[in-house]
Amino acid sequence: MRWRDEDMTGSRSDLLRAARDDQDAVVKLTQELVRIPSRGGLDPYEPVLEHMAAWLTGRSLPFMRLTGGSGAAVALVCEVTGSGPGPRYVLDACLDTAPFGDEAAWTYSPTSGEIHDGWLHGRGSSDSKAGAAIFAHIAARLSDAAGAWRGSVVLLFDVDEHTGAFGGAKAYFEGPAAPERVDGVMIGYPGLDHVVTGGRGVLRAQIHVHGVAAHSGASKAAPSAIVKAADLVSRLHQVPLPGPGGPDFPLPPRLTVTAITGGEGYSVVPDLCVLNVDVRLTPAFDAEEALALLRSAAADLDAGWPGTQPTEVEITMRWPAFALPEQAPLRSALLAAAQATGLRPIAKVAGPSNIGNYLAGLGIPAIAGFGVDYQGLHGIDERIRLDSIPSIQATYHRALLSLLSPPDCAAPRATTR
């Protein structure tokens, strides 16, 4: 069924009907994608990219591959344009996945795409191949009715997300062909109960703690980098942090030592120990304050360990906290569309960081999660509930129609970088 311009009313019944008409095709595409292993950093990405590229080609949707620093493809991008100038919104879903874990523990193979009792099983079914399939079908619908809206909708399918590198997103938003304007990004992470409108930021650091190398059996004990590092761990976990930031940001900051590396064998007192420290940021406790805390703790440590080299703090990652205000168009449009479709999600600030934090650093508003009902994300027996697909598709479709200017209205003001 092709969608006519005159049918693009955005009514609940019309959009749900379209989504239900698409459901079998969305399930088929999701199955096909799940059956192509694409574990981040483990499997080749070309097969899953090629499959999605063939699907887009079959629907006359133009696309291009984006490459990373190594020259390998890291994303597919497809831009669908309306009848004239207007805002640009990005629908972002990853096509790479988490590892399988213990394959023997799965009820069905992680790449089976098996459907049982209304659930589709397989790694990546929820994160986020179902999201990619839904977004692709929305783009096809919008392309069929391009005369009824203005602006553009971009499909961004990243295959470098689960590595933590976000290579596809970075290639699109910061690469040589980066768009001049992006008004918002909707990320197809799963979950019916919440629309993720914010997230704690993150500052990650490696702290290099120095001791003095010596023989462990020497008559005079030398200061061990491991013992010194243990002292620092105790200090860090005793440092008071601010509380929650209020109703707009209800989560507090958090500091966690996540790894300790140092020493070798038995006969040498180690002269270096490295700590990995993860600090979750809030608007009330940002990256500069977190860095100042780590440096202050390091300086206090060194004062109590004379004769050792100063402790060094190396920042490895820095993303700001973000929270879309209640009146933000992206937030309002998606929540209103969900309610009009019969769903009742609530806005949520997430504890873990996500790609929305990266986008916040670029000044681009993002919704970082609303999608199909699921179980087992990143775990054993990951699966999605098939009857949740149409309402999710209709919600995103309706939200986009409310954000994209009709031909007789002025285009909304753009968010620029």
C-alpha cells in the first residue's frame, strides 16, 4: 500500500493502519538483520550494511556509506526530503550488536530470528535492529508522501556503536560532509515505558599512581604503587558528592573505580599502578568540577607519600549531562504522539550515559530511547514483543509529521552547531 499525500493527516487511525500494514515487512526485515551477525569489534559489518543498502535500493531511497579513519564503512545514511526547505531530523539506530555471551545458554541461537509465542528472538533484536527496521519503513512512507511536508528526515544506521567509538555518528555529525543544521535526533533504543529525555554525563580518567621499584625481599621496604593506589581508592570513595539536581534532573553524580592495573610476578615492588575512574556527571557537578576533585585527591595523596613521583590524571572521555526542557519541541512531539497512539510513556533522565550526551556536546537535542517492548537486552535470550511494533512506528511517524512544517507554514527555526 502506498501512502497518498491527502492521507497524511497524522490521525491516530491512519497512522496505526499504516503501521499495521507494515508490520509483517518490519518483522521480516528485523529477522533478516538479526540473522546477520554484527557484533561490535568481532564480526565484519559489510554484510549487514549491504543488506540494509539493498532494502533501501529496492524502495528507491538514496543512501551513502560513511567511512571512519581506517577507511572502513561505519554507517549508512539516507536522507528523505519533503516539498521544500524546513527542519532536519535524524532517526538513528545501530546495526552492530553486543556480544553473544554463552551461546549454549540461549533458548534459540543468537542469530536465529526465531519467532515464538509473539516474541522475536536474537541478538540485536531490541538494540537496535527492530528500531532500524521501523525507521526505514517510516522513511519509505514519508518518501511516498513527500509533497505533504517540508524539511528532511535522515536515517543514520551506525555499525560502530557497541564498540563505544560511535564512529558512524561521529562520521555523520562531524565528518567532511557534516550537515550545517540538525534540529534533533531520535535514537531507536527499545522500551515502551519511558521516553529518555536526558542522561547523566560521564568523565572517565586513568590515574597513574607511582611508587618506587624494589625487590620485595629487600631489607628496607619501598613504597608500593599498589598500596598507594589503594590509599587513593579509599580517599575517592570517601569524597562527598552533591545530591540530586531537583525535579528536572533527579539523579545524583556518582564516582566509581572500575579497574586497577599494576604489578607483575612476586619479587618486585611495583612502581606504577593505574586506576580507571568513571564519574557520572550532572548539571550540578560537571566535568570541570569532577576533574578538580580528582586532581585535588591526587595532590592530597602525594603529600602523604614523600619520595614518590606525582600522581597523573589522564582524561580519556568527557561527555556532558543533558536534559531536554519540558517545552523542547522534540520531547513534546514524541510524548504527545505516544499518547495519541494510546501509549503512556513518561519522560526519564537515564542513569547511564548514551549517545544523547555526545550530541548534547554538539548542541543537538536528542531523544535517547523509546521503542519496542523487549527482554534480555545485552543478555541471554534477547527478544522483542512483536505486537508492540505498530504503536512505536505510528508514534514516531506522528511525531515527525508534527515537527515537519506543512507547505503553508514557515519552517521552524533550526538548531545549528
